[in-house]
Amino acid sequence: MTERVAVVAPEPEALAEAVREAGGEPFGVRIPEYPAGWGVALVREWIADRLEIELGALAPDALVFDGGSPAEVAGVLAAGVRLDLPAAHAGSTDAATASVFDAAVAALGFAPLGSASFSAEKERLTAAVGAALGAVGEKGLSAKRLVDSFSLANALRVGVSLGAGPETLVHLAALGREAEVVGFPRMMRVLTPETPAVTHPGSGWYRSVGFGGLLGHLEGSLHDARTVAGPLKSFATDPEAEPPAKEAYTCEFVRARASGAEVLCRVPAGVDEVSGICRVFSSEAVAVAAVEDLDGKPEEAVFLVVRGSGAGGGPGLMVLGELGEAIRALGLSGRVSVLTDGLAPDATVESWASAFTPEAVSGGVIGRLADGDLFRVDLAEDRMLTSVTAEEISGRRGFRRPARRDRGLAAYAQRYAKSSLPAFEGATFA
């Protein structure tokens, strides 16, 4: 019997040809379109919901997928988990081209790993199709069964070791919820600080040792979970040399004792405090413009506070990549830090305190900070401090989202904003 394979990608034609060559019956499904202004969690949920309906009606035997961004890949995979399809990711596993999230998905169990790097596109696509077809009828290799506490821990370790921003953690938490894995958010708060960033996808070391070398470096902390290609540890190779940037950055969750607010800090190794005088902004665009107006390095440490970028206010959880680029381009790393209810980008070199919860639109403290406040996040003592009293903070007017020009914002996005879970619960629909 010929397996019917759903090929989901921005441009599914090349994958469909690989399915035909392998003897399968492909049908292409393009990744659903979405508005350019949507945040990463909202994009993921939209794609997952649309594909769950479309693929559910088409009833494929297997799924081969790729995406143009982590949110797209996570959305397709979430649909695959809901439908419990045998699935394989056709994204690159080559160290020179793969993204941080590609590597995390590979460690999660969905990449066609092997002795080759699969740097050649045709070889990679053929391997992905073979992995998906091989998983058909193989007990334990369906998407929902592959996502468990062990594979999620592997994906987290690999992602954080490559300098993953919080977006990777958010998507992994969402996939854990889809697969009904209990306790991953709690596990994430333990494993993330234990896993320092040791390299990044573009580093010479990673290009030299490849994904297998990274697995070899992390082998003692990884679980030998199943993948569509075999046990994960069977693909680990001796990296021969330690990464030169070992423990360059660390991530810590910090929780305020009085308010219960929480934030994820990503800081250079050895830094145990992030602090500065607040400059408060209601969008990334306004913050970028302000940073560009800074003439040289400021005389005192500055905390750029960007609020209204969370799951409910984003809309849908914004990654502040343009702000990170502006800080680096102006040489302000080390003097300027960022506090936001949105997300830090991958492999940042400055200090970020991101995914602040509760977010500004939910009445969080971040929505009541003002220009000139001193704000300090103490990683060593696990607490947040400000120069104004709790009474003054609580008496201030809360954050109000600026009026949007797009009053016709999709009903889907409005519904998501009203019912989304916090970032590190996956930022899924409640």
C-alpha cells in the first residue's frame, strides 16, 4: 500500500518530488499565511489550528515538514502532534546553515540524523522522507509519542547550549502541552540555568564538529531518547576539542518574592546582577528610535523597558530582534540592558531580562515602571528591586496599550490576546 504523505512547507514542491522518488503519494500543503505584525506564539497557534483542520480532513499516513521560521516549524509540528502523525523535519542539520530551533527539533527526535551532514538539499530531503515513511506503523515513533519529558529535556539542552533565546523555550513548552507532558515548565526552570551557552550556529567550532560533535559534548547530560532515525546518543561523535566560548552566557529565571513576577535573564557568564535607570517605551519601534538617538555610550547604565510586547499585548509575543541589532550596531552592549514582556532574540551579546510575567497588559509591574526609576534584577539573590516603594508602584496608572490603526485586527488574534497563557507555559490558548 502506498503511503499518502502530507508535505507542509513554504514551497512544498521539492519535498513532494522526494516523496514520489521514495514511492510515496505526496500532496503539498503550503504553510498558512498570517499578518506580518503577529508575534511568534500567535503565528504558531494560527498555523497549528489551520493545519489541524486541513490535515485532519485529508488524513495522511505521514507528515514531512519544514518552515521559514521557528514559529512556523513549531506550528506545523504542533498540528502533527495533535493528529499523532509519523513526522520528520526536512530542515537543515548542517552546522553551517541550521538555526538554533532546527537543532532543538533535531534533538527532540524529528530530524533524519545520520553519519552524513545532509548539507546537500536533495540528500537532506530524501532522508527526511525516508524517516517519515519508516516511522509509519512503527510503534512509538508518532509525533505525540516522540514528544515526552526526555526528548523535551534533550531539545532544551541543545537549544540553550547554542545560545537559544527564550522563543525556543516557549515553543518547547507549547509542544509539551500539546503532547500532554506534565511538569515541563517546572523542569525548564531547573535545566535552563544548568545549561550554559557554549557556542552558536555560526561559530567555527560548531561548523567543525557539527551537530554530532555538539551531542558528543553534551552526551553526559542527554537522555538516549528515540528519534525517527534511531536513539539520539547513537549519533553523538567525539568533538575532539572543547568549544572556545564555553560558558560565555547563562540563563536564569528570577522570581520576585512579594509580587510573584518572573523574568528570564540571559547575561554574560559571571554577571549576577542586571540593573540600570529605566527608559520606558510602549513598542520596539519607539525603543529602537531612542537607542539610535543616544550619542555614544551613556554615562550610567540604562535599562530599556519595552512593554506591551507579551502574548496579550504583542499581539502574540514579539521577538525584539531589531532592538538587539540596534544596540550591537551602536556599540552599546554592556551599558544598555533590556527589560521586556516580549522576547530576547537568539544569541544576544547584551544582557536581557525578557518574558516578564505578568505582562504589562495583565497589570504586571513592568507596566507601572517610569522613566528615571532604578530597577535591579539580582540573579544571585533571586529577587527584583526598584528605587520606588511598593505603595508608589501600586498607585501608578497601569499600562494601556496604544490605540492600533488596524481596528480590523482578526477576531482570532483578539480571542488569543484575551485567553493566552504566560510565555513559559507555552503562550498557548488557555
